[in-house]
Amino acid sequence: MQYYHAIQVINEPSFQKFNVHQWRVVEDPAEEESVCMPVRKVWTRASTRAATLECLWKNGVTKPLKKKRKVAVKPAQPLPQVAPSPVPEPAHVDDPQIMDIDEGESDMPELCSEYVKDIYAYLMDLEVRHAVRPDYMKGYDITAITPLMRARLIDWLINVHSVLSLRQETLYLTVAILDRFLQVQPVSATILQLVGVTAMLLASKYESMKKNAPKVWHFARLTDYDCTPTQIRWMEQVILKALNFELGSPLPLHFLKRASKAATASMKIYTLAKYLMELTLLDYKMVHYRPSEISAASLCLSQSLLDGTPWTPTEKYYTTYDEAHLKPIMHQMVKNVIVANDERTEFQAVRSKYSQSRQMEIALLPELQSSVLKSLAAPLLDTVYEVDSLDCDYDKEASLSWLEFFLTSCRS
């Protein structure tokens, strides 16, 4: 009995092996040629990436195959040492009145001082693409939702956000997802709560970094199972398809941190600005303002109320907005403060949240109770949710003149 070997290469994702078969040549009386029968299989690890398929047949090959000549492998040469490229310095501003807030931070990689300006330029471009159009509920049929229903839902979601102890960005992203979805897909009042809790579920998945992030059954239980887990999962697919899976919207908090750094704002000013921003979540009249505009206006109004600081060229440079552009937005914010303080609306979740000691009791500041603020907000108080309609017009020229008078009096 004569034995021959055939070596076959088998490629696997982890490593390469040789499949070595030992063959036995048997004379088949029914055939003119010999037949190879496998006897046993041996597995060996490959030492090279290629192998020679060698099969010696009884009547086929008259001379043995030549063995491959071994080639001496030269030892790997060390890579040439390349000098590291110098870290580029942050771009300096030519105007001497504008302070470079990123100067001296090149040795702190977590601050991304080398490309932070490019990041915020991208965020400003992204907020234009994800913008919400003004009065997007206009044209809804009679069975669809109203601005009053939206405000009631967001007020409840703010309480849910506090109960679940979610990140602050989660709340803003929830409202952003909600408005972006509602402007492309009108819904009835019967499923509005389902849309709200599903938007918060998506936002918590996107923003939350904790292991104990809320699950579907958490939201189902908070709704007393009016929204079942199956319904929430179904609405999650609907929202993602409607938004084309684009959830990364810029938030006012992202821009407020940058603007506060440019203004070297104190913690009190920063907290008051957050309070003013969070009040805007309930205001349907402000859904079309960009997050960068909301953050800049809240900071400008906050520092005017507390210490009378003017809007500096540095703040204008890094927010890209001057004070004249922010005045209409600040006027709306003043109206929101007076409405919350005088309890002209039932939605008090934001004021209650910022009346706590961990938020420095910022909603109870005497500066927010001044008569000048009430006079400033008077032309806009007709647009409160008491009349389930936000189509009331007001004299914008008179409003802006009052705001200019108020800011001047605060700084004097």
C-alpha cells in the first residue's frame, strides 16, 4: 500500500490552517484510473500565508516536485525616528478688544482648543438644518393638538425628567425631538403623551451615560400604563423614521457654556441664564428661535439683571449676535418670567425646580419681581395660554423701546 499527501489551504477569520489529508490509493476495477480515498485528517497551524497544493498520483507524476527554497528573512529594521509635528497654537483674534478665550489651553486636550471653533461652526450649521419653523401647528385639523396641549405635555415631562434624575441635555433634546417630529407628522391629542415619553426615551438613550438609564417599562409605569411598552417601541420606530435617524441636534446648553466662558460669567449668572432658557421650552412662540440665539439672549438678559454688565465685543464675536438682534428674544423671556411669577399659567414645573436650594433659589430673586420687568412684559401678556390661542399681535416697536429703556436702567 502506497500513501501520498495532499495539502489544502483553509482560510478562517481568526487564523490560517493547513488541512492535511492522508490519502490511500486504491485500485478500482471498474475504473481505468486510480481513486484517492481519505484515511485521516491532521490539523496543523500555518507558518506561512501560502501553501503548495501537492498531490502525487500513482500514474500522474513521474518526478517529484521541487521543494521551495528557503529564503532567509532579514530582521525587521527599526522605523526611522520622525520628529513630532509641533502643536498648532490657537488662532488669535486680530481685534484687540476681543479676548481669545482659548489661549493657553493647548496643553489640555479635553478642551479641544485646537478645533473648538470648528466644532461650534459645525453646530451652528447643524442648527439651521434641524430648525423648527414658526407656528408649525398652523393648518392642523380640529382633531390635532394645540399649543396649550404641547405646553401641558412639556410641563409634565419636566417633572418626569426630575424624577428620573436624567442629564440636563436630555430635557432639551426631548423637546427638540418632539417639535421636529410634530412639524412633519401631526398627531391627535390621544397619542400626544405617547409621543412625549418616546421622545424622552430616545433622548435618554442618546445623552445618558449611566448604566441605570431608564428603560421602556419605566416610562410605561410613569404613564400608569396608558402607554404600553409595545406602543412605546412602535412610536420609537415612527419617530426615528420621520427624523431620518438624525437625533444629534445642537442644544442651547452647548452654546451657553461657550458664551459663559467668553463672558467669564459667575455661577449665579449662569444659573439664571439656564432658568430663562428652560422657561422657553414651554413657549410655543419661541420654537423657531435657534439654540444659539436662545443661549445668547438668556446670558445677555441674565447679566443685565444681576450686575448690569453690557454685551461685550468678545461675547458678540463668540456668539455671532449683537444686542440689537437679541432684544426681541429677551423680551419674550421677560414675559415668561412674569407669567411664571404671577402664576398666570398652571405650568409651574420650571419655577418650582429653580426655587430649590440646589438651583440657588434663582427663581425667587428679587430682580425678577421688579415693576420694570412687569411693565416691559405688559404688551405680551395677552399671548399667554389662558386663551388657548397664540395669534394675538402686539406692538413690536413699543416693546423694543421698553426693552432698551430697561437695559439702560439696569446698567446705570
